[in-house]
Amino acid sequence: MKSVPKLIRRFVGIMLLSSLLLIILNFALLGIYTLNQAPNGSPWITAQEVADDLSENENGYVLSEDMALELQNTNVWAVFIENATMKVVWQTDNLPETVPMTYTVSDIANLTRGYIDGYPTFTGEAENGLAVLGYPKESFWKHMWPSWDYNFIASLPKTILSVLAINIASIFTIYMIANSKLLKSVKPIVSGIQALSTNEEVHIREKGLLSELAVNINKTSDILQTQSRQLRKRETARANWIAGVSHDIRTPLSMVMGYAGQLENDVQLSEDNRQKAAVIVRQSKRMRNLINDLNLASKLEYNMQPLNPERQNLIAIVRQVVVDFINMNLDEKYTIEWETDEELTSCTANVDKDLMKRAVSNLIQNSMNHNEQGCHIFVRVKVEDNICTVIVSDDGVGATDEQIEKLNNTPHYMVCDEKTTEQRHGLGLLIVKQIIFAHSGKMRIKHSEHGGFEVDLSLPNGVFDGTGLSAVG
């Protein structure tokens, strides 16, 4: 269940990242919004510019046209209070009637930090007076008492961080509470999916936020279990059928072989009839071997063939097979050569001796069956990287690249010759492959260096003596 904690970490990571990005976005928007509040500059600067722009002549104080136009466009009124008289000696045309015309020192202090009749006011100092600008009501908010406790300012960073931590913790708590039901529903779903991959029977409670998904997983599990049971029944029936047919054919086949053998040896028959009887005997033996091979292949496929692995010397096993073939009085057109290095005296591995002999015998017989014109068969055992490999090759007709590719990559070897009805490299190679795989080995088919067909059988965990290699397991 490593995926559920990973999913939780992913949710938490997304939540924290979202919170961080949201905070950054809020600060950015706040900064942009704050900057957009005063696109024409600070009103204090504007008030000082008005104070500097006012000039006095014989008719009184005069403001330049540009500055007057700027005040008019922003709907700002202005007055100029003279220092000597504390009276308004200049004003704009849009001055409200409620604005006083004379002031005291306390009035000046109040309007500097506050308002006049609700109008936010800003001041600019001149040499002989004070320029006062009044902006529209509710256009600015002025802090009337701008004083802060020192300890508050000093601890402000810590306070901000504490508030931020509390906010993140609160968001995390809310997030986990809101998603706890989802996470609780995810765990059995993940367990169910993992169980489906191993063909286990699955039943998930069909409740919660993912109840619909749980229903579908349960249905999928039921379908897979039904298919698995049907498949086992079919495979068992097939294995039983093969075993039954093999058993039922053996008795009549033995009678056919017996009577045909008698006819073959009957001197009273003509030579032509005796040859026909000999053909019947050969084909009957071929049928018997085919039935035995089919039965063995079925047992190996369904793990019904008992394996009796023991520490065996593969060189001795393979050499014995070669000797047995030579003692069979082979036709002169077939020769078997033993090419194993004489210095290699032992190559041991845990194998079933009878099955290994069967595998090597099938390979030698395969070379004979598919080279009716005759061939030389080469048998060799070699050691490389603590792996023992049995090699059986010939210099016969061989096979094409396409055929070898199919033989190496198809699950069965029922490959028929294009011009005959006989199988080429068929059930015998399938049995060899099953035997080697049952021993956790590897089988490789390729072109022989002698120009024909070659099969390599590699077995692991060998113990090699006489070569200077150390023993393995």
C-alpha cells in the first residue's frame, strides 16, 4: 500500500503549493491595487506644487493656467492662507461655501492631518503662507492619529509569521477533514486494483464517495474469477483428454506394431510386402513417440510432470545420450561428433536427469528427422560466466532467418513445412523448451556455424570442476 501515502503526500503538496501561490498572488494584487490608487502622484506633492506655483502681483495671488487646469480636472478646490492675518487671501472658483475663510493655529493643525467639512485636505508651505487643497469627499482616507506602540512595530514580523502559520495550519486542517472521506475511500480501491493484478478475488464495500468505482471493481473481479474458473476447467479437460487419448491409443498401437513386426520378419511374404510392413512399423513408432511427446508436453505445461532435481554432471548426461544413439546402429548417413573440450571434466547443476536426457535426445532426433539426406551432428558442452551450455548443431538444411525468428518467439513450435504435411521442428522442440524452462534455464535457436541448425540450452547455478572456476551454489 505504498501508493496511498504517496497520494496523501501529493494532496498535501498540492495544498501547500496552492496556499503559497495564493499568498504571493494576493500580495501582488494588493501591490498593484495600491499603486493604482494614486496614478497622478501624491496629493501632498500636488499641494506643494500649488504653493510653489502661486505668485503675487498688484492684483493679488495668481495660479498658472496649467496648474489651475490640473486642479479643475481632478475636481480639487484650493485656498491660500496668509501667515500674517491667518485669512484666506486666494481661492479657486469651485470653493465650497462651507469652507471657512479665517483660521486659527488649532484649525491649521486639524486640517493638516484631517479634513475640512469632510473634504480630505493636504497642505503645501509657501514663504508667506500655506496652500491648502481639498479633494472630493471619500476620495482619500487620512489616518488622524498616526502613532504606534514601539513594541508592536518591533514584533510585527513575528506577528505576521505567526498569523501566516495559523492560517496555513487552519487551511491544512480544513483540507484534511474535507478529504478524509475521500482518502478513506481510496485505500480499499487501491488495494482492490492491486489484488486484481494478481488474480485474487476482490470485494470492496460499495459505500462512500467512490462507491460507483467500487461496484465496477467488484464486477470486474467477478468476471475475472469466472473466466479463470472456466479456463481452469477447459485446461483440465484438455489435459485429461490428451491423457485419455494417449492411454486409449497405446493398446491398439502396440497390437499394430506387433503384427506389423511379425509381417516384416515373415520370410514367406514377398519383399515388397515386407517393406510395406517395415513402413508400418516405422510410422507406428513415430506415432507412439508423438503420443508420448504430446502427453509429456501437456504434463509439463500444467505442472503435472514431477521433477526430481539432483546435483548432476551435465557432461556425463549428454555424453551418455550420444553413446546411446551411436549404439543404436545409426544409418551411415548420420554421424555424431563429441566436441566438448577434454579439459572440462565436470559441469554440475540441479536437474532432473531423465528429463535432461529427453531434451538432448529430442534435439539429436530433430536433426535426423529433418535431414533425410543425412547430416553430421555435433554435440558440445561449454562453460561461460558460470553458466553451463549444451549445444546441439548439424550441417544439414537448417532453417531460414524467418523460421528461426518464429521458433524463438512463438509460444509453440507447430510449424508445418510448406510442401509437406509433416511438421518441422515441432513438438520435440516444444518439449525441450518446457524442460529447460522448468529448470529456470534458457533455450536459443540459431544458425549453426556448420551451416545447418543449432539449439543452445543454458542452465544456471552450475558447479564447474577442472577449469579453474570456483564453485557456485
